[in-house]
Amino acid sequence: MKPRRKSALLWGAVAALSFLVLHQGYLLAGGAFLGVGPVAAVTVAVFVGGAAVSYYAEGRFGLFGWRR
């Protein structure tokens, strides 16, 4: 696997886990639980979006923001 793709997938995982942490905070603050299905669907969407943005950004701006 190419480093750029691996990096994008890892950033997607970070985004998905961040969403789950925010969702847990929402529940602890007294929010309503909508079910596993909707939460899983949004988590997958956040993962795909985060990975896509990361993949594009690294190609556009270079490795860690530096042009080489």
C-alpha cells in the first residue's frame, strides 16, 4: 500500500473515531440515541469524507504541507 493511501485511511479512522467521541459526549449530555444504524451510517460517511479530504489535501499540498 502506498504511503499516501495509508495516511489517508488513517486520517479517515481518526475522523470516524472523533465523531464517535463527540456522539458519546452528546449522549452523556442528555441527547437522544437514534439507533445503531444511523450512527454507523454517519460514522462511515465521516470516515470516507475524512479519508477523501486527506488524500486530496496531501496530493495538493504535499507531504505534511511541504512542497518537494
